[in-house]
Amino acid sequence: MDRLKSPARLMIVSDLDHTMVDHHDSENLSLLRFNALWESNYRHDSLLVFSTGRSPTLYKQLRKEKPMLTPDITITSVGTEITYGNSLVPDDGWVEILNQKWNRNLVVEESSKFPELTLQSETEQRPHKISFYVEKAKAQAVTKALKECFEKHGLDVKIIYSGGMDLDILPQGAGKGQALAYLLKKLKSEGKLPKNTLVCGDSGNDAELFSIPEVYGVMVSNAQEELLQWHAENAKNNPKIIHATERCASGIIQAIGHFSLGPNTSPRDVTDFLDCKLENVNPGHEVVKFYLFFERWRRAEVENSEPYLASLKAACDPSASFVHPFGVEQSLCDTINAMRSCYGDKQGKQLRVWVDRVLPVQISSNTWLVKFNKWELCGEDRRCCMTTAILSSKDATSISDGFTWMHVHQTWFDESEPQDQSTWLF
Ligand code: GLC
Ligand code: MG
């Protein structure tokens, strides 16, 4: 959170399953569209928050399965765990608040007396969350009976039903909404209250997000009945909440446009980069655009034409070099020439390339050092390079003419290093 020195232009707080991540989209197209939009236009001055029902264990698993970005803040286990940055540093203040008035053992003991409840897996039982499965037809009656039972024992807990099957029991002060309220209060006390906040969800445990004052909200088109019903009963006349006509992450992009929260054209929706003159030119956009071209070139989704390569070379300084993750250094222009031989080599092989955490730092009046993680996914094969690029604007007084690449350096991330070095380019 300390990354930003001033209030975020936009803070997106999004649920993951069936909101940011579409489990019915094996190509992950809406997620990739969102990623490209976020990294090219928002990452540098905005905050991305994921708020999921998953435990940290299942969250990490999802990150391995799907092309997800790294959020600034991760809220897991239905708002009971708030963590910061890539290494998921816990917010101890939040833990302390939740510890007040919470008797986990007694909740476990009492709920075990309900045969309609089936305990979820061990990973999903957390210090401030106890989770069960319950049949949809029985949910209402069980919830009511549970409430009465807890009241009798003086237990002040929250019961949330989601996705037509999951029942979570949390401390009364927990939940996705309360976690967001805590976060907003904390940001405000630091003088960094985001200019706009957009919450995004699809199911019951997201309802609370939409009741936080001042925020914009989008229920994605595929939202569950329980959320739509909550909305009809509690927030029908709130013009700051929409039910998108698009699914999952595409619904989020739709809401950004609907509420005029900033640019909403994903670079993935731009088909011809040669004549794309964008309103918002920044180094992040340059990086996203380059790797998107690289993906399309290898999938043969752009024409195999010399003008494309010529325009790429024109954007490289003649003395620019590329330090290959295997350690070899070569001229950037030569690397681009070598792209001729890989045109269409991934056709029909589902190659996807995306960049994460694109963070530009201005190092002189017209030069930026841009760090990012560059991911490639091809079938089962997934790898990442930590990349550093130096970009300079052609004209010191304006960056509207685009950037010149001065240097690119890649290093393997974790165990990404492939066995076969011959197929690696950029
Ligand atoms: C996620 C969690 C599960 C929880 C559900 C609804 O699926 O893994 O434990 O019950 O979200 O909040
Ligand atoms: Mg969901």
C-alpha cells in the first residue's frame, strides 16, 4: 500500500471466483482483457484488491491455475484475513479486532449438532471462519435455527450463504464489507482515501461490499440469485450499483465505462497497433502493447508483414541490448529480426502472454525504468521472467510520440527456467 504516495485514482475491490475469474471461459479471455487494461492504464496510480472467500491455500492454488495479476491487497477467507503485497503480509490490527467477542470453540461445538451441515475441507477452516456445505433447499431453515442457537449461547456471529451451497460462520465484525470499511478507514487516516472505489461481485458473500457508503458497485451478469435478491431488497434504488450485461471481468470493464471511472478500452480490444494513437500514453501501456503484439505474432493473429517489424525496430535505440534470461546479450534490433522465424510458431497452441506488476519509475526527464513480470502460458507450460526495461520518450517535452526502448534485461522467476533454450525469444 505504501507504493502509492497519494490517493489512488481508482481502487477496485473484486471477488475472484465467477467475478474476476470466469470458470466457464477456458481461454480466460475476459481476465486477460482486464489484465491488459489494468497494467496499461491503472497499475501505476491505482490499487487492486482481491476479496475472496477462499483461504490463502486455495487462493494460491487459483493463482497457479489462472492468469491472474498480483493485487496490492489480498483479502481472503470472506474478509477475515487482510494481507499486503506479493508476500501476503498480514494486517495484525484486523486480527486483533476480530479476536474480540469470538469464541471459535463454542461455535464449532454448537454447529456440529446440525446434521444438515457438512464441514468443508480442513484448508477452509480458518481462525475466524468456519465453513460448511448445505443443500440449497435447507439453507434458510438451517440459518434461522443456527442463529437462534447462537443467540441462546450469547454468541454474536455472522452467517453467510453463498453460491447456493456454502455456509460460512464468522465473527459479527468480519465479512468482506467490514474488511473493506476497515481498509478505507485506514487509507483515510493516512490521507490516501481512493478517489473512486469500485466493488465487484457475484454471490452472497459479496453483498456486504455493496452496502459500503460512497462506493460504486457492479454485480456481474452471471451473479447468483442470492445476490440479486439481496440487491432487490436492499439497494434497488442506488444508482451507483449496476447489474452488468457482461460476464465476470468483462462486466468489471463495463462498469468502469458506465461510471466513467477512467479508460475502459483494453489494449486487447485494439486490433491494429500501428494506427493506435492513445489518449493515455505511458510506459506501462508501451510494455503491454509490445507483449501483446508478441503473442499475436506467434499465434499468427496479425499479418506477417515487414511494416510491423520495421515499426518495432524504429522504437528501439540502435545501441539497445537485450539480456536474455539464459545470460546471453544481443542487440535488441537483432532480437526483433529473429522474430521473423517465429511467426505463427504457436498457432493453435493457445499461447498467452501477459505482464504483471508493471511499475515505471522515472529516472530522468525523459527516461523510465520499468520493472514487471512477464508471463507466458502455452498448454501446461507456464513460466515467468522478471524483466527490467529502460524506455525513453523520443521527445523530452512530450511523450505523445511514443517511446524508444533502450535496454531490456530478463531473469527467470522461481523455477521457470525451461529445459529447451532454443525456443525462447523475449
Ligand atoms: C470459497 C471458500 C469457501 C467459502 C465460500 C463462500 O469457496 O473456499 O470456504 O465457504 O468461498 O464464502
Ligand atoms: Mg464469487
